[in-house]
Amino acid sequence: MAVIVLVLVLYVLTVCRVTRVIVGDKITEPFRNRIVRRFGQASQLTYLFFCAWCMSIWIGFGTAWAVFLLTDLSWWLYPLVALSASQLTGLLHRAEED
């Protein structure tokens, strides 16, 4: 049980960090600027790359499989794990902005 908790905590922290790298860190700013130049400020794709709430859903669903490879959790928990990681990422991002 302790291993499952550890994997889940590490997974959520990883989703948080990867989301932060994509939507806000200086290192990915040139990439985000290219998205704005190519698609415009008002496009949905541009919004995705600046919104931690939006990006974390994609990262959560794209990476939740790792949790299931490392634990014996049932596959039907996949959406719950991914959405929970996204929710916590959004809350942590909001707290960071305040």
C-alpha cells in the first residue's frame, strides 16, 4: 500500500512539474512564442500552451499509464488518477500565482 501511495504522490508531482515547464518556465518560452506567432493569440492551441489547467489534463491522461505499470491498481481507475493529478496541478498552479 505504501508503494502505491508513493507512486501516486510522485506521479502528481511529475504532472505538476511537466505542466509548469510547458506553460510557464523560461526554457520553453521560445516554443510558446512560436505557437503564438503561428496560430495567433486567440487560438485554442495557444490557449492550451498557456493554461496549466488545460495542459495538465493532457499530460495527466498521457502519462497515467505509468502508475498502472508500477502498481496493481485496476485499469478502471485510469481516468480518476489522471483527472485527480490534473486537479491538484491546477490548484498548485493557482496557489503559486497568488
